[in-house]
Amino acid sequence: MTNQADVVCVAAEWRTQPEHAETVRQLMQQAAAAVRANEPGNLQYVGHQDPKDPTHFLFYEQYANQAALEAHVASAHYKELVATQIVPLLTERKVTLYKLLA
């Protein structure tokens, strides 16, 4: 059972160039599938794309605790899909961590 006081929430907002929007979208779908299949400490991993600006992405993630978030960032799929393939295509990247209130 997850202790709500330990839950770490992540809001990640990204922007890319128009010519990279579809690639980023496809890679994030792959990353989301890998997270769901391989990370028991991930409670939620939801990606969004702005319908008025397809270069703008928002991701909301929840992890059972700090260790689960650290395992996510250390995972092979994060390193390969996010750090190596997606991040170089981004023009902006903002990641904010939150604690779950209720």
C-alpha cells in the first residue's frame, strides 16, 4: 500500500519545433508504455498535447516515493527514449515536483 505522504508528483512541460512534434509524440507514447510495463513504483503517467499548439506537451506523473522517481530516471527506457532521443528535440523543458495533498 502506498503512503500518500510519500507520493511524488511530477509536472513536465515541454516545447519543440513544429517539425519534431510528431516524433516527440510518438516517442512519449513509447516511453509511457515502457513506464507502465516496467515501473511498479509509478502510479500514474499521463501525457497531453495542446490541441491548439501541437509543439506544446504536458506530462503528469505520480510515483510511490522518491526512490520510485529515482528508479524511473535511472531506467534504461528513460535514458534511451527521453534523455537520448526526446530531450535534444526540445526547445523548452520545465519539470516541477509536487507532494500529494489528498
